[in-house]
Amino acid sequence: MAKLDRLITLVNALGDSAEGLTLDEMAEVIGADRRTAERLRDVILVHFDLEESLDDRRKRFRIPGSLSSPFTQPNVEEIAALQAAAQAARKERSANAPALESLLGKVQATLKREVKSRMAPDLDPLVRLQRHYIPAGPAYENAPENIAQIQRAMMAGQCIEFDYRPDGAEEPKWRRVIPLGLIHGPTTYLIGEMPNRDLEPVPFRIDRMSEVRASNEPGCPDEDWSLDDWMGKSFGIWREEGRDIVLRVSAEMADRARNWRFHPDQMIEVDGDELVIRFHSGGLREIAEHLFTWGGHVCIEEPEELREVMRERLEAGKGAVKILRPEMSQDPDSRGA
């Protein structure tokens, strides 16, 4: 049934796309070559009103209007995945939890009664026997109304104003920033830029914000602003000058490291039985904190500043990880140090 599955997948993608898909994009959607995408496009053209447009000398195709319910109705696996994500967001106290729960309710409300009855026996075990793993970490309360205010300001192209209490401060201070993005996680951050000032964007914790409101002053990110690029310049959330990071992973942990993402732009080199991980990033303290989870199986080869940060953490009694290049530990129990 692989051909039918590809065909239905492509129909859904062409119906969902606002600007249309090129043949190369269609091939990527179905995981096949361009010729297969062309053949499926010709079949779809017989049964659907397939709209064609020209974009920078490339043809784009889309199915205008709404697809009928058999093509848009969610299946059991999709509803179970959405429900699991909503439950995990609620347990993590994620700022996205209310939106996910609202979406789940709306999706379920669109289902006909007979469809719900038919799905119920399959949905129950999928929901009951699946959970998101939630590691130990911060669990801050993020007021949904603050998130909503920030999102409205983003859509309206306005600055956002709020009172902010930094760590250790007794009283909050007023801030006005251009909202450049929201980063969701155990801790949710607003990335803001001071208007009319040549300063780097700053992360603000949502749980430390109060009196959040949209400003009368306009404020939009530049057209070339990329939240992904900004995040990729640091190991975590905190910003500092980037450095070339070189880590060496022992042979015992090489397989684990091959399937581990230290950084989105990392490069992995094989050196005998060991691996060398290279990437450019700031956030040295966050990198050092993460390396404790690798026990004695990662050593820092560069830069010296990261070694100094690790020495400080070791002196603070955080654990043990090699910072130079001694003999790799052979003790398997040291992996969880």
C-alpha cells in the first residue's frame, strides 16, 4: 500500500500548502525521487483542481480551497499524539499547555459521534500506555495571559512593555522591547531587543514578568532576523562570545555520542576508536554543566576558557569530568557521574 500512502500524503500536503509545492518539495514530502512526484502529480490532476503558479522560474502546485473530510479528519494516532503532548505540557507547566489543550478540544469537537465511537477502543490504550519523559529540572509558572499578550504584540507589529524582576533584585523595573521570539521549554523566555538602540537581543524569563501589555510603539524584527540562527550561536539560552569547542569522547561512549546532538552545527570526526566533536558556541558554563552527565568519558581539548569554567565547577563540588587528556576511564560505573 506504499503507493497509495504516498498519494494520500501528497494530496494532504498540496491542500495544506498556502504558496504551493515545487516538484522537488513534493518529492521530499513523500520520500521519493522527482520522477515519482511527477507521476503522482499527474494522477492528482485528474481528480483534483490542481492550481499551478510560477515563482522565480519554478512551478508550484497546490489544491485550492478545503479538502473534504475524509482527507482532513485526524486519525487515532494523531489524536493520541496531540493528547500526550498536551498532558506533558501541563505536567511541565509549559506556557504552551493551554493552547495545546484548547486545540485538542477543538479537534475532538469536529469529530462526528460515530467516528468518536469507532476510535474509542483504539484511542484508549494509545493514551493510557504512552507518556512523555519529563526530566528533573525547573518548573516555573508561566501566566497564559502574558504569553497571549506577547503573541498579540508579535502579530500586530508592536513593542511589548512589562515590569521585570531580575534574579536577586528586590523590585521589578519597567522594560519596553521589540518581541523577537518566544522560546518554550521548562523555562519559557521572551527574546527582546531594545528599540532604537544598537544592542544584542536579551532573554527575559516569562515567570519574572508582570504587568505585561502591548505598547503603542511599533516594533518588528528585521526581515533577515532568524530565531534559529540566534539560538544556534549558544549552547543554551545565555549569550556570550562564541568559541571553537573541541571535545573528545572515549571509545566506550563513542556509539552514544554518534547519536547525540551537542550543537545543531556540530561536526563529528572519527579518530581511531574515539570521536572528536567540534562546534562554535557560547554558553561555556552551560556546556560545562552538560559535560558532567558524560562522567569520565569526555575531555575538553579546546578552548582553555572552557577548561577554566570546568575547574570552577569541579571546585564547587559538582562532580568529575576530565578537562585535559589523561587515560580514559575504564570503569563503566563512572558513566553516570
